[in-house]
Amino acid sequence: MSITASTLAASRCVQPIEALDDAALASHLAALPEWKIESGKLARSFAFANYYETLAFVNAIAWVIHAEDHHPDLGVSYNRCSVRFDTHSVNDGRGGLSANDFVCAAKVDAIFAQRANA
């Protein structure tokens, strides 16, 4: 089965989880073209018209991400939110990227798309 943004967004985070190898990283990343790997984290920045929209987005993703128990690092400013996922527990505690990071990134993308279509 191929990995798509839709299949990722419909998935749930699982524990315990293993780090993805290079081939799996490439296929997961291909499903989420707006996301990049930066300093070992899965990262994307989202732009908004104002602070209210930015905070509404942060609150919406907080609700969904909390349910997955897989929390990103967030950077919030007036009209921008940066989201950075990684899995601290993989690679013998050294951290890295797991399928959970991509599942949550796809869910964040779905929330952003809903906002854009509203």
C-alpha cells in the first residue's frame, strides 16, 4: 500500500514506535510535500492573516495532537506558526523521525486545509 497524506491523516499514533529508515523517510516525505526535514525534525511553517487566525490554528492542532499524545515544538508569532515534529524515544533515546511524526503532520495539514476552505 502506498503512503498518502490521506492514509497518514486517517492513521493513529502507536507506541512503541521505531525510527524510520532512509527509504521509509523518503516515501513518507513524498506524501507530505510541504514538509521538510530540518535539523533532524519534520518541519513546516504556516502563514495566516493575523494573530487571531494563528492562535485559532494552534488551538485546533493542539486538540488533535493531544489526542495522539505526540506533541510538536511550536513557534508562534503574529501571523505565522512553525511546527516541528520528532520522536524523542527512538534510536535508543537519541531521537529521530518515526511514522508518528508523519501521521501528526498529515493531521496538521488537514486542519490547515479545512481553514483555507472555510
